[in-house]
Amino acid sequence: MRIGVINNFFPPRVGGSAHLSDSLARGYVEAGHDVLVLTAAYRDAPTEEVRHGYRIVRLPSWTLPKTPLSVNFDIGFTLRPGFGRQVARILDEFQPDVLHQHGQFFDLTWASGLYARRRGIPTLLTVHTRLEDPKPLTHRVFRALDALLVAPILRRYRPHFVVTDTLMQEYIDARYQAAVRGATYIPVGVDPDWQLGGDAERVRSEHGLGDRPIIVSIGHVIAVRDRLRLVRALPHVLEKYPDLAVLIVGGVYYDAFKSLAAELGVEHTVHVVGRVDREQVRDYLAAAACEVHDLNAWGLGTASLESMAAGCPVVAALRPDNYPGIQVRDRTHLYLVPPPADASPDERELADAITEVLADPLRARETVGLAGRQFILDHLTIDSVLHRHLAVLNDLGGTGPETPGQPTRS
């Protein structure tokens, strides 16, 4: 089967969507399929290359200004005169049997989707990001964009959707129901082993932390993962652990947490590390008592899943039914805290969860950390989700399923 993988975000760009689409592309090749990746140019990455057995074509791109509408993120778009014809020419040369698209609001998704409609090629669409925002005005603008732009384009070619969790199912039902040809539940998967074996002492030495207790907060700082709740909890945590160090590891695209930290007098505790090479993340997880960043009840991102895979205890705001058919248990798989609407203004519940970990970090790793890793091994490995994707792609491409899928509706 010839599979076209479409994603504006792709390595060397970092991010959950980029890493997942890369891992799946590798898996498709290892399963014996031909794969073409079509993506946006990024920094000095080559225009074309072959790696891990698949070909990558990067189209010239431009970046939106960093504003709330771009989630203060450097989103690369490839839209320009002749763009549609170029996409069609590249795909015609490859002659895909099926397309796997990542991201519903990218121009490459729209162009390849309309191409697929004209050529009668089935498409599978994974929605990684919901167009929602905690700020009411931005949220209303996102709803309008969904209604006036994204949904009408999706209705033109009606992809088969990948539903990653309960919140995504509710979002797709509310925003794109008329565009859904079919949907299959496939959670986000991660490599369970690459985060193991980190060098904790390197992190402590590099940042001069000695034997201070460490919390890490992994991933880009954006409006839906803003770290504000973490900062509000720190005064209570510092009462018991005044030498605590909080390391923010990732690009900062929304920095309101900095001014809040100064206002609360905890700025000396918060250290912004910034972006690091992906391989270095394991060192931070090895050094940490726990990882804390998914606090706005938006589901678990890749960074949280990889932290669990590393055996690092995770503190997060998450619905216990986040994964259909799988119950997430508090103080078993991770430390659950109330969603923002139910939390106390001073984040006392979050502070209590963190201090519980800090009181006995070794026990937290040997119980919740290990159980969290086992949760990933049982349900959310990249190998398990790869088989589910291949089953759907084989079915869409007309070759018949190789492994049983888990359709939610047809």
C-alpha cells in the first residue's frame, strides 16, 4: 500500500503531532508499505530527503505572527499561488492508495483533502488540537473559524476521523459531525523505552541544583498549558520545601506565569530551561520527583504520556474516563487533581498532591511511577496504536484489515 502522510508539523520540528506522525511513518515502512511525507519547510531542514525508509518533501512555508489566534505559536503554512497544483503534482507522482492527515486546520490538510476528493482517494484524519481556548474572546473566534472555514472544507471530502480520547470525541461531534464519514478510537501512542536511562546528575550539575527537590514541567508553554495553576500552588509547597526548584522545559509562547510568579514571590523557584534536544528530556525526567504541566483538563499530551512511560510520577487534571473503556485511577496511574473550575483559588489540592510526592519521592516512583509506566505499556505504546492505524488504513485502502480495529461508528 502507498500511504501519504500529511502534516505541517514534522521533525526536526518538535511536538507531539510531529513525533507521532514520524513514528507512524516509520512503522508503516517497517510493515512493508511505501510512504511519502508531505510537510512544511522548517529552519534548515532539507527540501527533500529519505530517512527511515520514507521520502520527505518539505514545501516552502511562512509563519503567522505570534498572536492568540496562532496560540502564540510559530505555525508554518505553505499556502501561496500555485500551491494546490504543486500538492497535486507531488501526490500524483506518488499515486497514494490512502492519505493519513494530521491536523484539521492546516493548509496541507485542506489541499490534500480536496485532491483526494477529486481522485477518489480515501483519507484518514487525526485531529491533534481542538480549536478551543480558555480566554472567551479567543474561544469565540476559534468557534467561528471552525464553523466558517474548517468544517466546510472537511465536509467537501469527508475524511475518516481518528478519535484520540473522550474530549476529542465530544469536540468532533460538536464541530464536525456533518464531515465525519466514519470514526475510530485510537489513542495517542508513545515509545515506552526511549525516555529510560536518563542522567539526573547532568541536570543537577548543569543547573547548580545540588540535592534540591525538583519538579519538571515538560512541553511548550501555551494558553491551554499555561503553568498558572502550578505557580499558584507554589506558595503552599514552599512552606514545606523552601528549596524546591521548578524547571520549565520547553518553548515559552505564553509567559503570563512569569509575572504571576513575581507577584506571588516565587520567581526564585521557577527556572525556564527553554527548548532542549529531545534526547535530553530523559535526563530531566530522571532528576524530577514528578512532572506537572497538564493542569487545565485538556487531556494528556504526549509529554505527559512520555513522562509516565519513563516511570516519573505525573500530576495532572484529567477525567477518569479520558480513554474510552479504560479507567484512569488517582494515586494509581497518576496523581489526579480537580479541573480548574472545581479547584480552590489558591490551588491547595494541587499543592497537596505535589507535597505528597515530595514527602517520599522514591515511594512515589516505585508505586505510582511504575504503575503509570505499566498503564502506557498496557494501552498506549506506539506499536499498539500502529496496528490500529494500519487496520483502518488497510480497510480504507481496500486491501482489508490486517489487525482488528476498534470502530466507534461507521
